Amino acid sequence: MVKMTRGSARSWHPGMTTVAKDDIHHMKPSQRNKYRRLGFSWSEIKKIDNAIGQGDSTITIKSAIREVTIELPPKWR
């Protein structure tokens, strides 16, 4: 049978959520790219974007690898 999807064919269950760059609304693409170049994952960038949308001035992102406090830019839209 021919594979009908593009990309990886890994399985996922219905409760699993994914984040893509299309989900980012409150920051400019250049800001999004800057965080991506710094090594942040899409889910971490989404958290930063949500904080910008709420009007927060700083956010602390904790992961298994690191803990980073970021001063946030103003909301784009």
C-alpha cells in the first residue's frame, strides 16, 4: 500500500498535541526565528508566544536540559 501522508509515519494517539510554527501568532517571524536559532523547541516557542499574548514581561522556561528566564518583546499584533 502506498503511504498517503507526507513526513514521518510515526504513530500518535488522539490526546497527543503537536506545535508548529503556524501556531505562533503574537510574535514576528523574525522573533520566532531568533528563538529557533537559539535552540528552543516549537513547544517552548509556543509558551513564549502565549506569554507575549498575555502581556507578560518575563517568562521562565524549565526543561530537563535547562532553565532559562527570558525578557519578552512587546506583542506584535
